[in-house]
Amino acid sequence: MKAISYSGYGDADVLEYGERPDPKVGPDTVLVKVRAAAVNPVDRQARQGNLDAALDAVFPVIPGWDVSGVVVQPGVAVEEFSVGDEVIGYVREDFLSRGTFAEYVAAPVRTLARKPLRLSFEEAAGLPLAGLTAYQVLHRSLRIRDGDTVLVHAAAGGVGSLAVQIARHAGCRVIGTASAHNHDHLRQLGAEPVEYGDGLADRLRALAPDGIDAAFDTVGGEALRVSAETLAPDGRLTSIVDSEVFSYGGKYAFVRPDAKDLAHLAELAERGIVSVHVDRVFPLEQAAQAHRLNAEGRTRGKIVVTVDWES
């Protein structure tokens, strides 16, 4: 099969397009014909070796954890899916090697759910990792409640935009930080936008004089500090990027594959409660360019790579 891979840690230049062995299909996995795979900031962290303390790399590594595609072969123990089923997945294992930037991926059943019919393959590929991160942080870590005022940083990004929609569905008021050119987009999602930069704490206090009930940090550094400063007396704080959150009495979260959670997200998407904005689409062979664009950190929604099965 054709795939993107890297044989050592480094910048986007280490990504190579070429032939790789077809995946083996284990008893509890299904072979997925990849239609689209989304790019996430964690892909860059993995490629640069920043996850080496937690995840062994079996080189060459095929990057990517998000996927949408079609089942072409279920494992012998698989009863949940059949040939032809359209699926989405957050295909993370406990090591780096068999990713989704390829024509095929062998995905453990625990990482998959049925694809929402109303989403394109490109949109659906952007739902699993970002959606699961948003859902698990909001409902498991921050334990949001109806009526909470929720602060979401980088609210126009992949995780942030889904967090806004999930929190709004839960009955929360949402304040989202974003650049000025994304403010109208955030209003359409149901958030109250606020500008980044100097004076952020004052702007947040003006919007929420009684404090923030739940703050979702996706940026770290100054954004984390400001979040802690503007919490209500019983406010909760979680970061997905900065372990300094512990010094503020908050929690650090890392998304985990969960088929039940993913199926719930797919249902929300099917009902039109959450949507995925695709900012740019690249063919698989241009995955390095997609990685570079993602590293700039100015994306609205998701960057996606696709496999061309027509040629």
C-alpha cells in the first residue's frame, strides 16, 4: 500500500511517501480502507520525539490517529462491523507505528464507531480525536453543568470549536478566545468571542464578573495563568497541553480511545448538534505540507489528508 512514514524523529521533512507493507488484520481489528485522515498537533509532537517517554516508536512510523473510511475485512473475532460499513476512528495504540496516513489501516474495534451519514469523509475524519478530547475534558474532567460559564481557549481550532458546540448543547454559556477574524465564526457556534493578548484577564472579568466555572486550556503558558486567575471560587481548570496546570490546582488530560464516547459524538453529528469545519484538504502524498500548515497554529477547524481511490 501507499503510505506516509518516517524512519527517525524530526521536522516535517522526515515524512516520506512510498510503499509500505499491507497491515495484518488481528482478531480484534478491522481493515479500514482509508478515505480521509485528519492532522492534529499531537502528530507533530510524536514525529518530533516529544512522546518518546510514553510511547515506543517502531520505525518506520506511519503517523496519524484520526481516520474515516470503509471496512474491507473484519478480524475473526469482530462482530461489531461488516464489510462495507463506513467508520470513523481514533486509532491510537500504545506505541507509534501503524497510523492512519495510509491507504489502509488495521484499527482495533475499541477505537471505532460508525460514521455519521450527514458528514463527508473529510468532515468525519476531523471528529474523533478533537471530539473525544472536547467531550472527555468537558464531561469527565471539568464536569460541566447546565448554566455553567465555560471558557474555551483557541475556540476556533479543531478541539476548541467542538468544545464550544458540546458545551452549548449541555446548556452552558461559552466564552471563547480567538483572533478577531474568527469572532463571527465563534458567534455562529454559539460562543461569546474574546480577543487574545494583553488585557485578556480584564476582558474576561468584564464578561464574567462572578468568575469562570470551568476553563478548558488548549494553549498553555499565559492563557493557563489567566484562566486560573479568572476562575470562580469553586471553578475547575483542565489543560491538555501544559502540566503547569497542577500548580494551579487543576487537572491535565490526555484523550483516550473510547468506542462508546465516539458513537455518542457520531450521534450528535448525525443530529446536527455538532459539526466539523474543514479548513484545508491535501492529498496523501502532500502530508508533509499539511503538517507544516498545522504547525502554524492558525487553522480554523481541521486540516485533512485524503486518499484518491478514483485514479
